[in-house]
Amino acid sequence: MGLLDFNKLPINTLVGADWQTFHRITAGQAIGPGYRNKYRLTKAVCRLLSLLKPLQDRRYQQLLADRPLEHAPVFILGHWRSGTTFMHNVLSCDRHFGYNTTYQTVFPHLMMWGQPFFKKNMSWLMPDQRPTDNMELAVDLPQEEEFALTNMMPYTYYNFWFLPQRMNEYADKYLLFDGITPEELKTFEEMFTKLIKISLWNTHGTQFLSKNPPHTGRVKELVKMFPDAKFIYLIRNPYTVFESTRSFFTNTLRPLQLQDISDARLQENILSVYSKLYHKYEADKHLIPKGNLVEVRFEDYERHPFGMTEDIYRRLSLPGFDTARTAIQSYVDKLKGYQKNRYAYKPETVELVEQHWSFALRQWGYSR
């Protein structure tokens, strides 16, 4: 158990941003009165740590900038709370995969210099379970890369964690890339490629394994960047996804936000973003070359993770399953006693999902 209470963090994850990114995200924004001390402390620590960024930049240029990727990435897609973390953890047992770590999400500029020192202190302070669902949390475990990208550039959807009143604006521009400028898109491509190369260097992998719900709305751009990339799309009962997402977003916002948002408005945003993400993926998935996409119902995967993982390897022509077989089976066996959060669907939940997400219920055949 870490020394700090996740819900009472005196700073937020922007401490690991470079100074230019921090300034571009927060400049001119309305910081709530109750968050000004957190903002000032985060700003001060960020300013100090940013002095170390040139050390990594020089090493990156020397070692990785001109090194081509050996393989196109594998992308695990799906709305938040669709089981993407579980699948990410299973597949990352295959050591040929490289991935973004929890430490890297907070300190992406302190990877190639100073990592042992900063990682030791982060491990000492952070909790050992995610407060939202009791999943294991540790500095070297795989993590979604959007948090890291948020500390590398100002053009990401996860700015909404700090400025939740702009959640829909960030969704349109940086989740779906509607209205994003060519310059912003170029920065995204450069920073994401840099993140991938550093992740592979750090984890000694040869193929990047991505788990990042925001990428579900970026299929068109990802196929353009990586024409041979593989995609796994996870589907889960929308009633469960709604309840779980509302809980996850509410609990995650608390230590990160710099302004208030009402529960009612947050719920409206969740309903809206789900619809936008669903329709964007459905509109763009035809761009993925035949044989490079597998769609998986999470409830099936949860019941048969080992066998369905083997099937995913076969269908996507991924190498290495036989080598990783023992490690994957061991991880799956270790989780057999894991207690998930259980959701009893309230009448208002059923009404909201059926009113706003009926398209998903019909397509995937889910019922209450």
C-alpha cells in the first residue's frame, strides 16, 4: 500500500509533462478555487522536472530517433470498461511485445535518464491497486498510453481529466480528430511514434502492444500511420459499461481535476462520448485490411481467456504464442479468484442505456 491516498493527491499527473505542454493545456483556463493549491504545486514540480527533459531528448536522438520499427503495432480497442486492461495484461505476458508502463504514463520524459530513481519513489508513494476496480497497480505494469501522450503534447483527449468542463470539445477534436489541424495531427504522429520507440526500448520488446480506448476513434489515422497494424476490438454489455464508466470517471476525476463538473453533466458527457466513439469506429473499421481485425465479446473472453487468446494469435497471424503459452496460462490461473465489481442495474440506468445506446444493444444482442 502506497503512502498517498489516491483521492487526496496534492498534485496531479501533469507533474510529468514538459513545460510547454503544461502551459499550453492550462494557460487561460478557469482553475476552480478549491484546486488552486494543487495547480500551483503541480506547476512548480513540472517546471523543475522539465529541466531534465533535454537529457532524454539527446539520448533519444542518438539511440532511437532514426531506428525503424521492426513490426507494426497491435491495437486493443474498445470503450472504457470493456475489458481492455484484462486483455492487455494477458497479451503482455508474451515478452516479444513492448508496451507503455504505468511509470511512463506519468514521466514519459524521464525514461532514458533518471528512471531508477524516480520510479523507486513513485512505487513507494502509489497505491498497489487501482481504486476504481481493485486491479493490480505497479510502476512496471502495462498501461494505456493516452496519459503519457497528455504529458508529451497538448493535443489529447485526456486533457478532460484536468479540465472536465471541456470534455465534449476535447472529444470531437482529439478523440475523433474532427477539426484537428494538420500541425496538431503531425505532432500527434511524431509524439506517438516517439512513445512507441521508447516503450520498446524500455521493455525490450520488438512489437508495440497498445491498449488505449481513445484510439477506438482514430482508426483512420492509425491505419495511415501503420498500414500493417493489427486490431482487436472488445465489445461488452452496454448496461455494465455505463455503470462501470460512470464509477470509473467519477473516481478518477477526483485526484486529477482542476475545475468542477456536476454529476449530471458528467453523465451526459459519458452518454454522448460513447455514441460518438461507437459510430466513428463503425464508420472507419472498413479501412483496416482484411485479416487485421478481430472483434471479441468480452464476456466470452473472460470465460475462456487462454483459448481465445490462442485464437486471436491465429486469426491475426501473430507470432510467438507457443513461446508465451506458459506465461499466459500462469497469469490467467493467478486471476481465477479475482473478485470483480458487480453491478445491479438501477431502473434509471436501464432507461438511459436503452434511450441513448439502443444501437449497440441491437447490433450486439445484449439485454438487461
